[in-house]
Amino acid sequence: MAVRIAILPSPVCLYDDPVQVKVEGLSALQAVTLRASLEDETAELFQSFAYYRADRKGELDLTDAASLGGSYSGVEPMGLLWSLEAKTPLKRLAKRNVLTPFYVTYEVFEGHGVSDQLLGRCVSERWFLAEGVKRIPVREGRLKATLFLPAGPGPFPGLIDLYGTGGGLVEHRASLLASRGFATLAVAYLAFEDFPAIPEFLELDYFGEAVEFLQKQQQVKALAIGVLGISKGADMALALATFWPGIKAAVSISGTGFNSFIPLQVKGLTIPALSYNLEKMKAVGDAVDFSESLDDPRDPAALECRIPVEKSSSKFLFLSGQDDRNWQSERYCQEAVQHLQQNGHHVEFYCYPGAGHLLEPPYLPLCYTSMNKPLGVAMLWGGNWREHAKAQEDAWQRLQNFFRQHLQDCSIKSYL
């Protein structure tokens, strides 16, 4: 019997889908190495490998078989994906073109170690767009965004999706959320087209225009709008939920609850950027650890930089990692959560041991360090491989459940 690798229930799936990896046709108790390989759109190679031993039937099922070493050890059904690592330092696996899948090649080799004896091979397609999801580029006024509409007539709950100081128009999370039933608008605001990487200030009205655009879409529930953001984008999400009407639910991923880095103009007022001390930066290898650079959130001088989330009528979910090396997001989030709780607001907070700053959709591998091109520096993001992977799985389900809970039951009403 020839050796066969099976990806179940299908080798064609969404990127956030868990799969079962099985190998058949081996000898009883045969020692083998499994390797996964993926090339991103820049032809950067990401790989992982793990040592296994077949059972007495000559079969191997990663659902319950333990890796004996390699990129990870123990029973990790999705380990070959979340442990993918670039051959080149400071590279982050990111999907730039969501209209194409990542092709993941699975291979099984004789013995422990990648040998010349290849026993079997298969390719899996992992997509970021479900069938029928529409991708619509948006250039309306000054708004630069991409709208993703789920398949079907709707109307669907709407989400504004914001990333951080890395800039650009990041689409992979928005496309996956649309594939899960949310009309999602990925919004660019830094280092994209004519947007500078570090503007003199940001205007909340720009993000409000994104909300109004989303509310006007026929397939979107106008009274069921949420916002999520990561890093600097999380702070903007909190500001939008606080100062702009119509936001029912907000998710902060690795945010601070303060206005960071760039002053923010809100209704004629300016919220200054939270100060940071560059002397407190630490060099760790080729990267920079900023985690102790921002001002203490309890310092009275930081008060004018705080986003007064307790003034909002939104529901809030905070997600962060205890090994965040960009800034101490757990500490800052606790401050925001405390203000909300003291004012009787609904708030959920989950902080994951061993997780770093860049909490992404599941099975995207940990990015411990990478270049922040707009800032021109290698950033230390933190995280431990296994713990970070588990955090991403949990956080992804939590944020979807949170939005479904607080947006799905919103009905459109006319107040005219």
C-alpha cells in the first residue's frame, strides 16, 4: 500500500479551519518526519517539521499522535501550521492578496530527520475568502478601505477592522470575518497611498466616515455596527466606540486604552499621545523591546491621554497577551476595564499567558520579531509558540461570539 497523506474533512478550506492530518500505508511503528511548507507572495519559504512514530496499523493521526520532537512536541493537531517559521530572519507570514489561497505542502519522510527518502506528499489550499464573499475596493471621499460582504442577501452585522502602525490596507482578518457572516470594512489610515506613516495628527471624523459608509450599505444592519482593532488600531477602535454614535460593540486586541503615538482630534478637541521614554527601550538581538517605554497609566500626567471608555454605551471585549513586548497591554487594559466596571458597563477581559502582541486569526504562526517598515525598526512582539497559538484559537472564537451576541440581535428601526 502506498503512503498517503489525507487532510480532512477537505484539503480545501478556510485558513481558520482546523483540519485532521492523517498518514496511511506506513509500516507498523515506523519512524517518520512530517514537514509542512508554504511560500508567501514574496516567495519567502516558511517550514515546520515534527518527528512521529506510526501505530501498529501503520497509520498516523495528528489528532492523537504525539510529536517526539522537531518544531514542537506533544499532541498538537494543528502544530505543523502554527509552528511554520521563515528561513529569513524578521519575516512575518502575512496574506496580502486574499483572492488567492496559501498552498501548504505536507510531506512525510523516512526516519527522524528530513531525508532523501520522501514517502508521500499532498497539497492543501487554505483560503481567506469563502465562496460567494464579495471583495469591494472603496475610495469614497478620503476613505480608503476594502469592503467584504458575506454571501447572501443579508442584512449582516457590520464591522470596522483596524490594524496598527505597520500601516497599509490589511485585509486577511476582514476577509475571514466576512466568511463567517460579518460585513467587514478593512480601513487604511497609515502608510497607504498618500497617507503618511506618521501624520501630525489623526482625525476621528475619518473613522466616523467609515462607520457611515458601512451603515449605508444595503446588506448591512445599520444599527448593528461593531469595531475591532489591534495595537494602535485597538486604541482607535476604543476611541470610535467612545466618541462616535452607533457603535454597539468594540474589541481591543493588544491595545492600551490610551491614545498612543499620534495626537487624535475629536470634535474640536485634541487628545495628546501618551508619552514614551526612548531611554527605556531595550535591544534584544536585532530587535527593540518597547514594553517599558510608555508612561505609567497611573501617572496623573497620562490622564489627558486616556480614552474615557466609560462614557460609551458600547459593549467591550479586551484581549491581550501576558508576554506582549511591544507594550504592557495587560496593565493598560486593566486600567480601562477598571474604569468601565466602576461605571457599571458590560466588559470582558482575557489575558493569555505566554501570548505576545500580534494576536492574529488562528494557525497563522507566531511572529516574535519583524520589521516595522514605516517606523524603520525591528520590533520585538513577544510570545511563546504553543501558548500564543492556543491564545489565537481562543481569542478568535471569543471575538466572533462577542460580536454575534451583541450585534445579531440588533434590529433596524426607524426613528423618523
